[in-house]
Amino acid sequence: MWTLGVGTQGDVMAWIFGGKTAAKADLRPMDVANDQALSSLQSESIGAALDQLLAGKYHSVPAGTCPVTAKIKALADRLESQAQANLRLDVGLSVNVNEAVTKAAGMMRDVGEVDRRAQAIAVAAEQLVSSVAEIARTSKAAAEDAGAAESVAQESHGAADQAIGAMQAIAEAVQAAAGKVDSLAEASVQIGDIVNQIEDIASQTNLLALNATIEAARAGEAGKGFAVVANEVKNLANQTARATVDIRARIESLRVEMGEIVRTMQDGAGAVEHGKEVISATSDGMGRLSTQVQGVSVKMAQIAGILNQQSAASAEVAEGVGAIAGLSARNVATINDVVEEMDGASKGIVAALNEMAALEIDDFTLHVAKSDHMLWRKRLADMVVGREVLNPDDLADHTKCRLGKWCSTLTDESILRHPAYAALEAPHREVHRNGIDAARCFKNGDLDGALAAIARAAEASVGVMKCLDDLGDRRRF
């Protein structure tokens, strides 16, 4: 409570009279009685004025009817001026502190988001280190597998070359066998010619035997022996003829079989040649594959080496990101401590302003509304960072706050007729409406909507503060 700084009314009287006594020793009895009555009335008037002064009712202190009460009224005016100066100072301090807390809360939200992302990046960096190490191991294994594949390709290339050689040998053997079969066919032809000659001889022999038989018959008894020989010769000739027929059939069958063998060998030679071409193409492909696998093996080995280097670099990056994440966490804690300290200071200032509400000070509500206004914005900022829980249904609109109630009972014509008063209602209404919307959005989990509403409230608050400043400056006190 604001006081005069003096102990008793007697002390005040001594202060007012400057230490001089009011009575004189040489007064006459009647004068003394009159003076005592007058002194009693003045004492009552002085006591009432002092009570109003001690209670901070500066406007209620009556105008002085004597030098003492006049000084009390002057003292009340001076104390009100000092209270007004203190009020402006405290309101300005409250506005600045709450503005700083609001910005610090916003900064804490941003730094908290940075901290969250830094922590996520730190985790991702650790996972990156593990992934790079795993890829390095996989690349190394792939390089080893590529080396093994290269060896297999080279072995396959050698086997294909050997197969080509074997197919070449088979083709040559088939060609040699075909040549021998051709030679055998030619020999069978020659045998057929000989058989033909034998058949001719047998035919001639048979004819000769027939003639001999005829001649023996003519000779009678003398030709009987000759007839027997002729008959035997005929039988031999017939047997030879039958044998030559059989040989010719066998030779013809042999020639047919040899023709089939030659065609089969020719087909085999063609198949061998085709197989040779296929194996040759395969060998060439295996050669190219071996070269490519060798290149891949070299590149995989290079990649494995690079990844090993990157593994170390990624570990350094992860360590740095971890340090940043730790620093971000410490920054969040530091900012939170600063906000707590400033919040405590704000509460102390608000408590002081509430105590001053009992004093009679011109435009008290007009000035303290600035502090209330910034306190409203600070509460919204605290809500977003989790330092305060606001229920939108419990928040007052612009007609039920201290400024709104003051406006509804206002009678001061210097304010009512001022243009700033008419301009005050719209931004004042928007500040409260957007603040309630922000609390509702935040309650429903719509952080973006809450932030947008807070931004609109901050924009409208510029108009509120300007109107309050204009109204407060109308008297230039």
C-alpha cells in the first residue's frame, strides 16, 4: 500500500507546520476558547483529509480550507503525480517484460523445433554411419564375389577354348571317316565291276557247257564222259551266276548303307561345325564377360575403399550433429530458465499494479490495460510452448476483460469523444477473438491454425496499443 512515509498524524502536523506550535501563551481566555473550538474543527478536517491521503484516495482529499488542509491537498496531488509516474513506469516495464517473454516463448518454440530436428538428424546420422559401414562390408563382399566370378569366367573361357579344340578334332575325324567311306564306296564299285566280269564269264561258261553237252550228245557213247564234265561246268557256272547275283545285292545294299553313313557323317560334320561356332561365340562372350567382371571387381574394390573413408567421415558428421543436438538441448533449457525468470519478474510487476488499483489515479485502467493486453498475448505464447493450458470456453471476450468493463462504465467525455476511443473497439475485439480461436485450435491439435490465429492477434494488438497510447497522451501528463 502506498503511504505518506510518516508515522502519525502528529508527525504530519509537525511536517506541515514546519515544527512550529499553533498556540501562543499570551492569548486571552475567550480567544483561547474560540481557538480551541476552531482547532477542534480543523483537527477533524485535517484527520479526515489525512485518512483519505493514507488510503490513497487522492481525488477524495478535499480542497484546503486552511493552510494545513491546503498543504494536504497539494501533497495528495503530488503523490498522485508520483503514483502516475510509477504507474507509467511499471506499465512500460510490464509491457516490455511481457513482450520479451512472448518473444522468448516464440524463440523457445523455434529452438525446441530446432532441437527436435537436431535430435532426429543425430539419430539419422548414426543410422547413416551404420548404413555406410554395412554398405562398405557389402561392397567388399561384392568385390570378392566379382573376383570369384572373374575366375569362373576365365576358367569357363578356357574350357570353351578346349571344347572348340575338341569339336575341331571331332570335325576332322568325321571328315576322315567320310573320306574312308568314300574310298570304301569306290572299292565296292570296283568289286561290282569285277562281279560283272565274273558274271559275264559264268554266262559264257554256261553257254560253253551247253554247247559241250550238245556236242557230247552227238558223239554218243564216246561223248558221255565229256557230257558229265560239261554238266559239272554248267552247274559251276550257274552257282557262280547265283553267287554274283547275291554279291551284287550285297554290294548294292552296302552302297546304300554307305550313302546313309556319308549323309549322317555330313550332318554330323555340319552339327559339329555349328557347335564349334556356338562354342566360339560363347567363348568370345565369356571373354568379354571376364573383362567386364574384372572391371566391376576393380570398381567395387574402389567403392569399398571410398565407403571405408566415408564411414570415418560419416562418424565425424554424426559426432558433430550429436554435439549440435546437445547444444540445442542446452539452449532450450537456458531459454526456458530465462523465460521463467522473466515470468517471475512479470508476475511481480503485475502484483504491484494490482496493489496500485486501490489508489485514485487518473486513467489508471487506461494505462494498466496495456499490461493486461501484453499479458494476454504472453499467455497465448506460453500455451503454444506448453507452459500454460488455456480452455477457450473460459477465456473472456473483449467486453468482459478489465478494459472492456471500463469502457462500458466510462463517463469521461475527453475519452469518449476522442477518435482513438472509437477506433479501439475493432482491434480490441479481434485480439480477443483470435486469441480464443488460437486456444480452440491448439486444444484440437491444430498447431498451424493456432499459430496463424496468434499472428492475427499480434497484428490487431498493434492497433490496440496505438489507441491506448493516443488516449493516454491526450493530456500529456
